[in-house]
Amino acid sequence: MSDIRIKGLNKTFGTYQALRNLNLDLADGHLLALLGPSGCGKSTTLQMLAGFEAPSSGEIWAGDRLISSPTSVVPPEKRGISLVFQNYAVWPHMTVAENIAFGLKIRRLSRSEVAEGTRAALDAVRLGQLADRYPSELSGGQQQRVALARALAVRPGILLLDEPLSNLDAALRDEMRFEIRRVHDELGITTVYVTHDQSEALVTADRIAVMKLGELQQLGAPEEVFDRPANEFVASFIGNNNTVPGISAGKGALRFGGETVTALDRSGAGEGGGAVLIIRPGKIRLYEEGTAPAGLANALPATVLRSAYLGESRDILAELATGATMRVLVPPEQRPAPGDRVVLELPAAHCQILPGG
Amino acid sequence: MTSQPRPALSGIIGHNLPRWLVLTLVTLALLLLVAHPLGWILWNSFHDDSTKELTLGNYQRMFTRPSLWIPIVNSLLLAFSVALFSTLIGVPLAWLVARTDMPGRGFIRAMTMTAFVTPSFIGALGWILLAAPRAGWLNVGWRNLTGAEGQLLDIYTMTGTIFVCAIYTVPYTFALVASAFDEMAVELEDAATTLGAGKWRTMLSITVPLASPAFLVGFILSFIQGMTLFGVPAFLLTPSGTRVVTTQLAEFYQLFPPEIFLAAAYCMPLLIVTAGLFWIRRRILGRRQFTTIGGKTRRTRRIALGARARWLGFAFAMIVPVTAVILPFAALLLVSLSKAWGMGPVSGNFTLDWYRWALLENGETQRAIVNSLLYAGIAASVCMLLGVVVAYISERRLFSGAAILGALATTPIIIPGIVLSVGFFSAYTRPPFGFYGSAVLVIAAFVATFLPIAYSQGTTTIKGISPDLERAARSVGAGEIRTFLSITAPLMRTGLVSGWLLVFIPIMRELSVAIFLVSPKTNVMTTLIYNYKDGGNYEAVAATSVVLLAGTLVIVLLARLLVGQGSRRTRKTPTTDSAA
Amino acid sequence: MQSMTRRSLLSVGAAAGVGAALGIRPALAGDSALYEAAKAEGELNLYWGSYEQKTIDELIAAFTARYPGIGVNLLRQASQTVYTRLRLEMDNDAVQCDSLGTTNVLHYNELKSLDALRPYKPAAAEMIPEAFRTLDPDGLFHVGAISLICINRSASVEGPKSWAEMVGGGFAGEISCGSPAHSGDVAHWTVAMLAKFGEDFLRDFAAQKPKIGQSSVDSVTDILAGERTVGASAPYSYTLTQKAAGNPIDVTMPSDDAILNLGITGIPAKAPHPNAGQLFNEFLYSPEASQVLVANNWPSLRSDVPWAGGLSLDQIGWYRNPAEGLTEAMAEAIEKWKDIVA
């Protein structure tokens, strides 16, 4: 077990800068999710953590051991870091048990130790009865469990997961993300989990690092990232926040055309400066024109552009007077039709003002 | 797992030691096998044969004497025609076998394989028996049938030579194109069909264009075959006094005094032309050259030809089996079973003596059989080992500049066998090597000649194995060498065995590389047969040829059987990388 | 590899068979110092262009029966080819050849000028026909085969009776011939024809549209195949051997002289097994070797052993190219051939 410290990490491929000045600490036993869209640098970071790529500058420390720097990279097999791949990478010419035992045999353990370790890893992922099957006889989810067991069997100091669920179908994905969290809770291995799916990150991680275009956007606990996004990008990437540009009307107030909305101000914008209002679609209340209570604060008139029935709710797209659009989730009993004039109430408690993009 | 910090520098060397060791060995092997002999050819070409002094005279003579540039023109004509015809036959043949419901597909595949196994100069011998202008059995038959004078066919012509070269080159084109058709994803065609394209339209606008890189590669390989074949033009063009580059090269060696340095210079046009072709291929195909046209399903849908077209197709597909296998081997078999072949197939002329002689009595034949199998086996194994390691290094980009190793391993493909053998002779007969007359020399030359095949087979195989499978092993603690041995190598098994066969077979039938390098003790079947022909002993030539073909086919079948049994388990699993 | 070498060219059984047929008894090791030395060398590499496969196989079998314990390796290729091999070996200081036997005296002139031959005096020299007893005053090379070049023909035709008749027009499209660039026999024949008849002979010959192969035996092949009916520069012995095997072919001794070309043999100075080489070369003059030669229709190399059919040199008309100026004459003949014939 060990903690991870990443210091000033950069990676360039030719003229393309895949990663810029990444600084990141992960405490021993924690699970960090590297979250971001493709091209954000999360996979590059993982490759460097695993030792398959050398950094262009910066250092990676595992505990008190410098494992990566531009001049010295401890090779993957000497790092004590296990990696689980998006495409499982389960060896097709070995049985499930052989796959898992491989890493143990490398360590020249005795026959009984290998058998024991294999059994324990199989049990940890609940695959005991499939030990003698070949991978071609397993489902995708089972193969991913094999990959996980194989990575865990060697008792790594650090476990890396590279989009481990993205090749699975939705139902399995839900199940497996709890499974990963459960295994992590049981074993307490320091884990880095790369994903582009915010719900996976929220469910599994202790800490989330949101990345974009090679730069770290925000690092924090899931609640922190979810509730207090550092910027517009994080806000829209996590929790599907509406982001509406407006003009600052002094601290805590943002003007949209003629209307002003008050909100928690984290923008630091001076009066007259540009800023962005963020609010999640589910927090907005919608009133048909004329039904809004009098004296409603933080209310903006809008026109419905689209209405979609989702079962649990109705997904409304509405256009403000400024031309900006907002998504609103309303109870299914409300039935605004495209073209209807409505009033949107943005409760101040759920509104935040962030610096303008 | 030790977790104490290590000093950085010793860490680098310590971790990478096996890697550097392998790289050094591989680089050394490539330099010795390819660069060294080529260097000698180049060096020799600038020296005068009689004075041994540095000169440009060889090149000057080459371009000023018509008797020297006419063979070059002849070679180009031969090569282009061979490439054209083998493409015209090979591509439709591949399509019929791979994508239609033509009857007898398995038979056609097997016979084309048999044609591939047959040394083309033995085919030429068979065709001399069949289509010599006056006595050729086909001509005699035609005359008897029609009462006509003159001849139907004359094998001793450029046309005859092109024909024989082409039918034995078709298997290359066929193999390349058929595998492109085999591996093409059915979805790509279905996409066109769902847009309303008919099956023929789909074939012309989707299937054929997708496979066209294979056509081009087949054309170029056939062209090179046409440029570099020696036995066929030696037997078929000498009677009319027509020379091509390879026979001219052999003549330089047989002149008195031999003009060996002039021969070295004479190789250069051949090298330039073939190198140019590869450059063109690269320009046209770019990085597409090895891309498998991938999709999830590998099952292809066959086009129903309709009753008449099926049999028409079958008739067309029988061209190669009939002309390259059935007819020439029937002729050779008949001669090999004659007491005196000049007497013709009459009763009392039948004997098995020549087989008894070849297999039981004649020590030279026995030794050559053993040598052929032994050398081809060893050379194919070494060749595959080297080819795969180089392919691995350059495919996984283990070093910057790994591509140079790949280029070096590909170079021999542009060198005609006869040229390479000359280079090997110069490079390894003198001290400190002194390998002349030893099996090492012959085997090394075989390895070098067929390294490009091994390398390209290795590359294809490795491309089919996701690097993640290896990374997974690294991440649970296996070093590079261990990973290669426990993960990569077993996964490559099927590819390795078929690659091994693709090297073994051409070695068994290779003549021109061996002809100057063998010694009495290291004679192989092909050189022996060539020498027997030289001595006019047709019955022995025929019997030994039949033995060579039978022997090679047995090995091929055994190897097939071996792969067939081992690979069932793992075949289903997708090992290809998903888009990442 | 040792056991394979020891297995020698012919399997032990075949060697014993030939030995028994010829009544050869093995020599005893103590018989001669040369055999002793050769046996110590243990091996012998023959580079021979004279004699076709079967004859040389039987010569080797007889040799092995007489001198057990010496493994014989044979490289039998066209004379020019084996000579080129030897020259390449010499250039690279990797000589393997212990006995060179070719049909071209120029090879030996050149080797002599390079100081690359090892002199020896055959013990049975007095048995060699007198005309060929001392080919080289220094004993560097000796007669290895007597090759007669004549006309051969399909058994079904009469064929020309003389060289002059052959190019007279009656056999247009019927003639097969080897190439002087490939075969020493054919080169000798070309020189002889030029000497006897001048350049016109080649022009007349070319007008007959001959089929040009490589070796002199190609004429036999073409006649047997029915491709042509007449062979120019034809090998006397090999043709008769084919006839004896039952093939429809026969020989005509041209009335204007058969051309005699000597097969020559010598031992390279750097031969790895020089004593074994000498032992083999001397064996050619033994009664046992003569028996093999006669059985294969070759002129024997002993004046006391008549050829097959009771023939001998003094019963036929023959012509041999003079040794002086032969180098130039040969080169000129090949050039003229290329200009006029092919």
C-alpha cells in the first residue's frame, strides 16, 4: 500500500501537449477517479502511473519511491502497480485460474501459495466456480472480473483501472461499479480509476480529479466537485448543470437582460463583468404564464422550445429573453407545450455564480 | 516486492539489460545476414575482374554493350508480363474461391497450394516434355488429332517462359488476395447492400476496392518473381539464345575467365527496379499496407453464381491446377517410371528402378533429401524467430529507430537469390568466416532470403495481438522477456506455424540462392535436380522431382494437422484491440 | 555430420555391389604410402565435369570398393561451373576441391600460371596411351577422360555422314547442339570446325536453324524427346550408353574426323585432401576403372584395355586441337559463335 504524489507532470507527444503541469496527491488507501472527456489527459496520466510512458517533465512518487521522472522510469513489472484494462486483456490461451495465477507464479511463490492466492482473488470477485473456464466461454462482465482478480491477486500497492466498465452494457455497468467499490472497501488498495462517466466516478471514488485538455480542472471529494464545481466546465460535465452567461449586477447578483437573479457568488467578477450562472435542471421550478405567485424572486420569463416525457419527469428546453437556453426537469403532471410562455424560478440556494468562460 | 528507492542510473541499465541484449543480437544478425553480403556486392561491382582494381568500367560496359542491356529489357518484359498474367488469373481465382459458391473450392485451394510447393524449374521441365515444339506430347497429340503440320505450342519462347513463370506465380497473388477477401468484414458489404446496392454492384464498389491493396502487393511480388527466377528462363530461353538478367548472371560465372565483379555490377539494375517498386507500393498504400480490414464478424457471405456460372468459374479455376500441377507432374511421373524415356510409354518400358535408385541406392540423393529437410527446417525456424523478434521490436516501437531494423529485414525481398548468393559467397568464404562448403553458409543464405516473409508474417501476427495483453502481464510483474515468452509467443502460435510453412516451402524449392553456395556435402534437392538435368539424366530428374514434391507436401500436411489441433480453443476469442 | 560424410557418395551396399561385380578386392592399408596418407585424410572432394552422372558414380563406387575408408563427395556440374567454383574458392582462400576434372585445358593453363596446381607422377603412367602420356612437362595435370565428339542421330534416321554433310542443307531444323559458352566439349568442337572449315562452317551451321542448349548432352535429350533428329558436337560415350539402355539413338563417326577433347584432371595446390585426390586420379588408370569406363562406353585410359566394341584410337579418324594458342582460339570461337549462331 502506498500513497501517490504527482509533481508538475507534463507529457508531450511531438508538438502535442497531452498533459500540462499536473499536481495531485492521493492518500494511501483512497480511490481517486480521473474524470474527463476523451483527450483530457486522463489515460496519459494512467500510462505514466503504470510505467508504460515516461514523463516529459515532473515526477511521480509512490510512497517514498520515485517511480517516474524524465530520466528514470521504474519498469511496469517492478512498480507493484496493477492495471485493469478497458478491453479486459484477459489472456485467451489461459484458463481463468491460470490468468489469475500468472502474476503469483512470477513471484516464485510455492505451489500452495499460488493456489491460495488464486482462490482468494477468485472469491474476492465471486468467480470461484468458473476457475477452469477459458475466457472465450465467459461473458464480458465475467471477463472483467477475471481481469480485476488477476490484478488484485498479486496484492499490488496501487491498482489502476482504465475505463473498466465502458465495454459493458448498462445493467452490468451499474452492478460492477458497486462491485469495484465493495472490493476496494474490503482490500483498501490505493486505486486510480479512469473514466469519462461521472456517475461511475461519483459512486466509486473518494476523490475526483476532473480534467480537460491536459489540465486538471478540480480535485476534491465527490460532494465537493458535484456541489461546488470550480468552473463552468466542471459544472456542465458533472451534474448536467445549466450554464447561463449573464452580466454581474454587484456581488451575488447576475443580470439577464432586464431580470436579475441572486445567487451564491464564487465568480469574483466586478459589477458589469461577465459571469455564468449555474443551476441543475431539477432544481428549477416552472410556472405557466400567469400562474406564477406574485412577487416571485429569481424568476425569468421564457418560451418552451421542446418538451420530452421521461416517465419520472418531463425534460423541458426553454429559451430566455436573452436567447440563452435552459433545461428544466419538471414533474410529469406539468405539460408545457412548445411555444408556451412560462416563468422559471431559480431558487437562490441552488444557484451559483462562476467566472465567465 | 522491494520498495526501497534505487539509484536512477543503475536502475535504467539493470531493468533494460535483457532488452539491450536482444537488440544487440538482432541488430548483429541483421547486419551479418543482410548488410554484409550486400556491401560486398556493391564493393565488388566497382572492381575490375582481371586487374582487381577500383573502376567504374563494369557499369560503363553494362550500358554501352547491347548484349548486356538487352537481357535487362528482356527481364523487364518477362517480369511485367508475369505480374500481369498472375494478377489476371490470381485475383478472379481468389474471388471465386473465397467469395462464391463455385464447386470444388477446397480442391482448388489445395491444388494451388501444391503449385506453390512446386519449384518452377521443375514445372518447366514438365512443360518441356509437354510442349516442346516437335516432341511435346501435347503437340504430338494435337498433330495426331488434327492431322495438321507444325505445332500447337512452343515452350522455348518468351511466351512459353512467361506462361510457365506466371502459373507458378499465381499462388502468391492468390494467397494474398484470398486472405484479403477472407478477412473482410461482412458488415462493410452489408452496409452497401442495405443502401440498395445489388450483389454485383457491392462487389465492384466495396469488396474489390477494399481488397485492392492486396492486388497491388501481389502484382509487385509477381513482378519480382519474374525478375528473379533463374531456372525457368535457363531451361526455356537458352535454346533460342534469349538471355535475361539471371541467366546472364549465371553466364558471367560460367565464362572463362569468369566475370564475377561485372556480375556484381550487373545486379544493380535489378536492385534498383525492385527497390523502386517497393517505394511505389509505399507511396500508394502508405500505412494501409498491413491494415486488416477489421470488423466483428469474420464470417463472409458467399455470392451464389447460378448453375452455369458456377461451372464456368470452376473451369477457369482449374487453369492453375491443370497447367501447374496435373499436366507437368503427369509427364514427369511417366518419365520417372520409364526404363528409357526415349522409348515412350510402351509396355516393357515400365520400371520403379529410378525411385529405388533415388531413395535407396543413390547416396547423393539420400543426402540431398536429408539436407533439404534439415536446412529448410532449421532455416525456417531461425528465420521465423528473427523475423518475429524484429517485427515485435518495430511493431511495439521498443526503440526509437526500430523501424530501421524492419527496413533491414525487408531488404532481401528486392535482392534476387542469385545476387544474394554471390554476396554471401564473397562475405563468408574468406577469413575470418570461412564458412564455404559448410551447412551454415547455405542455411544463413536461406534465412536472409526469406527473412522478409518471416518479418511480414510476424508483423501481421503481432498486429492481431492487443498490446494490452502484454501490458497486463507487465503490470502483474512479468518482465519484457517473460511477457514475450508466456503471453505473446503462445498467442502467436497459429500465425507462427503458418509463417513457418510460408518460409519452409520456398526454401525447399529454392534453386538460385543455393546454386553457388552448396558443396558436394551440402547439396540440396533442387541443386541436385538441376545438376542431373545438366547431365541429361531425365529419368533421374523426373523421379527426384516427384520425390521432392511428395516430401514437401507431407511436411506441409503434417504442419497443418499440428496447427489445426492446437488452435481450436483460442481461436474464437477476439484478440484485436478495440478502438482506444 | 561425421557419420553422414562417412556414408559417402554411394551407400555401402551399392559400392559393395559394384565392387563385387568388378571383382574388386579392397586394398590393404599397408599396400601403399599414398593410400595410407589418403586414408588419414579420410575424405575426398571431387569437382568433376567429365563423365556423366552414372559413369562417375560407378567410378567412385569402384574406388570406394578398392580403397575403403575414404568418403567421397562429388560435385558434378558443367566443366565451366566447377572451374568457376574452384576459382571463387581460390579467390577467397577457401579451397575445398581435391580433384578437378574438366574438359577444358585452358583451366589448367591458367591454374598453372597461377601456381595453383600440385604436381604428381602417376605410378601407372606407362599404361596411358602414348599421345596423352605427358600433357604437362611439369606433371601438373594429366589426362582424366577421353571425350569423343561426333554426330548422333535418332535411330530412325540415317543422319549426316560427315560434318560437311551436316551443314549441307539436308538437315535444316533437325539439328540440336550445346553451347561453347557453357560446355568445354562444344567449345573444342567449335574451334576444330573453325580450324577445319573456317567461318563459313558456322554460317552454314546457323542456316540450319539448330536448337542450342547448354551442355553437349542436350543433343541426346532432344533426340530422345523427338525434338530433333541429329546432334552436332555430340558426346560419343553418353549417346552409346543411352542406346544401350534401350533408347532409340545411335552414333555416327563423321568421316571428316571425330573431334577428340581430352578431359584433364589436376590437384589444386591448396587441396584439403591432396593425397586422396591423387589416389583417385591415379585410380583412373587402374584396370578396375577401365572396366567401369568400358562398361559405360567410354574410351579406357589404358592402352592395354580396348573400348567397348573392340574399338581403339588407332581405328578411327580423329582430330585434336593444338594446345598452342588454344586460349585465344577458344575465346575467338565463342565470340564468333555469339556473332553468327546465337
